[in-house]
Amino acid sequence: MGLALAGMAAVAPAQVRVDITGGISAPMPIAIPAMPTPQTVDTPAGDTSALGQRVSDVITNDLKNSGLFSPLAPAQLRPVAFPQVTAPEYGAWATTGAQALVQGFVQSNGDGTLTVGCYLYDVFSQSELTRQGYVVRPSDWRRGAHKCADTVYTRLTGEGPYFDSQVVYVSETGPKNRRTKRLAIMDQDGANHRFITNGQSISLTPRFAPNRQSLVFMSFENDRPRVYVYDIGSGTKRLVVSQPNMTFAPRFSPDGSSIIFSMSVAGNTDIYRVPAGGGAATRLTTSPGIDTGGSFSPDGSKIVFESDRSGGQQLYVMNADGSNQQRISFGAGRYATPVWSPRGDLIAFTRTSGGFNVGVMSPSGGNEKILTNGWQDEGPTWAPNGRVILFFRTGQGSGKADLWSVDLTGVNARPVPTPLDGSDPAWGPLLP
């Protein structure tokens, strides 16, 4: 069940805004008190009074983790009665130093659903900036909270939303030289975590389909590394290409109609394209060496990939039919794991030069910027809004990997919680 927008009129915006063009010197102070309920009602997810606190906690964590907001501490927050949701006590909130105020409510509906109301106010100008309401099943209450956080984030930053989304990654456990690797899926904040493969065969490089209903990944099932499509709803999988050769590094096209992957034939690895439903594969690269790691531009017209044809791993861009292949990386070291931003303006990559670091560059290869400084940071993937990058960091000597995120300023790096070690994440599109 998707989230239905409740009928709540918005008003004209006021002045408060987060300027993120070059990073920020201090996050915006923002108040997010517990959301009241017009009547406490028991639901399968808990009573609506308790849910009001939990919703505000999720919003608080989302905005704090963006690095752009500084939510007030619980001791600074005031209780809000239901009538005050649309009539804030601006004077009292002004004394806390908060520049913006998020209020709302959680209401049980007669059909068993919940309405999560979300209001954003400018404390200084004492005006409403926006309001939204979402009708959700009780089991989806966190999605209502993420949607509210997205509403606040987009209104105050001008950037696109990304909190109501999921991540798939490789969950790892066991000794360094004998790791169990299985696929797991979770909300972008680590909640609603579940495993989707059992670990009997090593699974790697999971990537979402644009419709979020399936994944493409590489599995060593029966000791044969090959590419599969996994249906998230049914839990079934199917082989993409019936070939005796090793196939790996798959990714869907932006419209979901095809899959690119790499295949090793007679010691040479090239990039191929195949219809998502199956069929004959078309070879896109023909140079000697290893061509792999393809990622489409958002409009599907181009593919960025890595190749060692020049003697070391570098990044290349070609048309989607394989024509007009051009090198775009020329910095020190080797370049790998390229992935195109959803906005089309940047390509993220892993650069190896002494250590491993994640960076970005323009599609033409200019304006290169390294965003991380860990010992081994690699495998970037973009948030749906193209402003935040998820990657994995391996500790020196331990072999243990963890998920991290960083924004385009390179300042707001933070760990992303997972139950076990985690690597090779892929961020999915916004949920409907």
C-alpha cells in the first residue's frame, strides 16, 4: 500500500532556508516536539499517543543525520496539545533558539489506517511554510515519518527528498578469509531490516530495478558466478543469461527494459546488454582487457564504465549502443566502480592512490573532488536526490566493512547501522 496524501491545504512560503551550496558552518536549529493525537486509540503498531513520539523521533533522526539540521534536545522541547498543532506558541519556541518548528499529529481513522499530519513553521516570521498529510497503514507509520522529514528537508533546502527509500547491500559475517555474504534490504536509516538470501552461496553487487520490485545481482550458486534477477515480493530468482561463462557487475537501465553486465570469454571481459525479460545479449565493448562496472546516465543515453585498456583501471563513457567510447579520468591512481548521479550532473567513483577513497567528477571528467579519507572507502551509490552518497569502509587489517554515508560537501560523513558487517550498498529510488 502506498501513502495517500491527505487533504491539507498549503500556504505561501516565508523566508527561513538552509543554504547548502558550499556546505554550512552550523546546522539549522529546529524543534520537533512529540506529535499529539486527537484521541488515543490502540493500533497494531501501538497506541496513537506513543506513535506521536516515535514519529517525531524518526523525523528528528532523519534531519539530524542529513548534517544540515540540529534538532533541539528533548529537555528543550515543549508538549504540544492537539489544538496547538495549527496554532504554534511562537514566542515560547523563539526562546529555545529554534529557527524552524515541525509540528503534527497522529490520528486513527475509521478504516484502520492512520493519518500523519506534518506542519512546518518559520519561528522568526511566525508563519506556516508548508503542510502535508499522509494516510498509511499502521505498519507503515515510519514511512509517514520519513515523508514528513522529506517535506521539511525539501522545503528548507530546495533539494529533492530521499528519506523514504530503501537500501540493499551485502551483509557479511565470519573470519576474514572465509566470509559469509548474503543480501539484505532495509530502510535508508537501518530500520525494517531483513535478509533476502540465506548465505549458502556468496551473493554480490545487488542493484535495484527502477520500479523497486526486483533486484539484479551476482551469485556463486553451484560455484558458478552468474547474474540473477530476484523478485522481492515472491522471493524467487531467475538466471539472466544462460551462458557457461562468468557473468557479473549487473545493473538495470533507467527504464528497466534492459540489463547491462560483464561477461568473461576466453580471458577477455566485456560489457553486454540483454533485455530484462531475457533474450540474446549484445556485446557493447570489444577492447582487450577488462571492461566492467557499467552505469547508465539517468536518460539512458550513455554508460560510464571502468576499463584497464590503457594499462590501469580508468573511467570511460560511451553511448548506450557501445559507440563513441572516451576516457574521462586522468588523475593520479586507478578509478573504479563508477555510478551516474540521478541528477545526471556527476559521476561517483572509487579512486585508488595509496588508499581507497570515494569521489565525484563531472560526466566529462572535470571538477574531480574526493569526498572521503578512510583507509579503504569504496563502492559508492547515490541517494534518490543525488546529494548524498552511501559507500562501504573496510577497517585496516580487520577485513570488516561497514556502511557509511557522506554528502557532496565531504563534511557530513556518518556510519549507517547494520546488524552485521556491510558492504557494496545500492540505494533504491523513492518509494511511492
